[in-house]
Amino acid sequence: CRFIWDTMLAARLLRSDLPADLELVAMRELDVPAWSLTPDQMARIQLLPVDVVASYCAKDCWHTRELYRKQKQCLD
């Protein structure tokens, strides 16, 4: 059986009183700045330069991994 970690679910388990979306949890738990695209940019993400989209996606991946490491220590 394979175990899948869900950072949003773990955020809810650790702090049910606070929002659990990736960016807000990462800002709170990892002390990182906001990295999201504007609503206008998200609406036309397929038209943005590749480096802009790649940077956004890379930050999502990086912060997800770092949250997993931190949350796992708290919930083990």
C-alpha cells in the first residue's frame, strides 16, 4: 500500500482554525513571500512567458515539498 501525503489535509489537522491553501500555509509555516500570479495572469496563463509560468510552478512544487517535510515531523 502506498501512502500519499496531502499538505492541505495536514494543514487542516495541524491548524483547523486557519486557511489551508498552499500559498497561505507556506507563507505562515515557511516564512516565504507570496508568489501567486494575479487573477488576470491566471486567466491567461497559457499566454504568459514560459519562464513566468515555470517559476510559479516551481515555487508551488518547492513549497509543497518543504511543507511536507515540516508537517511530517509534526504529525509523526
